[in-house]
Amino acid sequence: MPAIDAQVFLTNEGTPGTEQTPPAATDVIDFHACTFAAQGDILRRPVVRAHQDRLPPKRVPAKHWQIALETEVKAATAAGTAPELDLLFKSAGFDDTINAGVSVVYALRDDPISVVDAALTVRKEMTLDGITVIGIGCRFGGMEFSSSFDGQLNVAARGVGAYKLPIDQPALTSPTYNAGVPLVLLDTAGTPALLSAYAAVIRSVKIAVGNEARMRPSMRAAGGYVGPALIVRELESPVTSEWEIELVDITAHDFWSKWDAATPAASEITWVAGSRKLKIDLRNTTYHAPEMVSGMPNLYRITADHARSGTDPSMTMTFT
């Protein structure tokens, strides 16, 4: 797919809702796609006069950015070191626990906006025309991790941020890119995924965090919103998953009885890149009605909800 060269920086805001500039060289991330869509409208004036023409409209002051980001998920460069997407995860409602020299664990927070480093200045610098676009007080709500037998682990995130007028960029910020390796293979030595540690033949998997980032309207703000943005919880189920697996006999794994019983159990899945790993734990996995897909081979398409277990959140990510 053709692309215009560009670079994206995610910078932690010292004061959430206030632009953090300039970005550090290490704030740059690799990305597949990054879209800034301005949100706002003109205000039509429905006054009636003695002719069919209408008065010129006015611009509504409320405006903000909707941001869509797609990229690969890299392993950490060393055990106990935060991965490249550390700030993205935090801005999407995850908290981090660093175990020095061992691991970094991201868990869904009880309050998704309770820490200072949950708001970002997102900056996209484009090389073709020298335009730079900046979002302020940005947070990301919805995230979807996806992986398949013929691809790597990717993540798509949706966020919002305060609007700033795009500017000409006289020179690109000098970047220092993360040296982490993309996660491609599943760890066959680890615990199998799905209920009861069932070792399915997995064609693809998607894990979605169904929250939503929203702006905070204010008539007192010049841009119609105050920052930073909020993360709104999905009422039905914030974490869901979808699995395409090879169809098996009921004696191998009885999806139907487990769906009928609606008895939740833990699931986990682990990706590996050399000596580095990412394990995603999904708690209280409960199947939806299984779907059978004809093909070579025949498949099950299994969707599931995940929920809190005691004090443990529905989803944690452990980079080792």
C-alpha cells in the first residue's frame, strides 16, 4: 500500500491537557497508519428573509481531533524494560508495574484516568509537504490486538485530543527508534490458550478493549472542550476476544457444553520473539454461541467476554 513518509511521536504531558514540546527523540514510534480527522462543523443560521438565499454560516467553535493509529506490537528490548508502546497502553486505561530485570505488567486500571502519564501530546510530522499535526491531552479508548498464522501481532487504537492548528514543519525532529522485535510466533512451550488450557489449532485471534475516549465539552473553552480527554467504559463488556480455530470433535473440546453452562475460566496466550515474550491473560472467559465455518479445514469462530476475577482485572499484559 502506498504511503507518504512521516513520523509519529507520543509524548507524556507533565500537565495533562497542556502540550508537551518539543518531543524527545525516543518518543517516536513505528506505525502502519496514523489518521488525524478534524471534528467540527459550520453553524447554519435558519433565519427567514424575503428571498430564498440564506445568510453565510458561522463556524462552530467546538473542534477536536479523532485519531486512529495502527502499528505493530514489539517485544521489550530487555526484561523489565518498558516496550515501545508503553505510553499508548497507559493512555488507554492500563497501569504499569515494573519488576526490575524481570517484567513489565500492564493491567486495566480501576480508574482509567487516575495517573498523570495517561495524557499524551500526539505529533505527526509529514515529509512530503512539511505539515505537522498535533493533538493535545490525547487519550485512547478502543484498542484491538490482532494476530494470525501468516502475520505479526498488531494493534489498532482509537483516540481523541484537543485541536491545534496544523503548522509548517521547517525541519523534522531527529528520532531514535525503538530496537524491539515484532511479535510473530506463539509460544508453544507456554500454557495453551482458551478455556481449560485447551491447545487449539489457532488460525487467528483478536482481543479488543471496548472503551471509548471522549472530549469534555465546555462553553468556557475557546475550542469548545477542556482537556485532557476522558475514557468511557463499555457497559456490557470492556474486554472481548474472537478466535478462529480448527474444528475438532466434541470429545477434544466441548465448546457447546461450555457455552451452555456459561461457566467462566481463565485463558492466556503468549507471543515470543527470541528470548522476549508477551503474555496476555484473559480472566473469566465466557463463550458466546460457537459458529461453525465451512472450509478446508472447517473452523470454529469463537467469541468470548472477559471479566474481573476478585481483585484481578479482566486483562493483563506481561512483557518479559
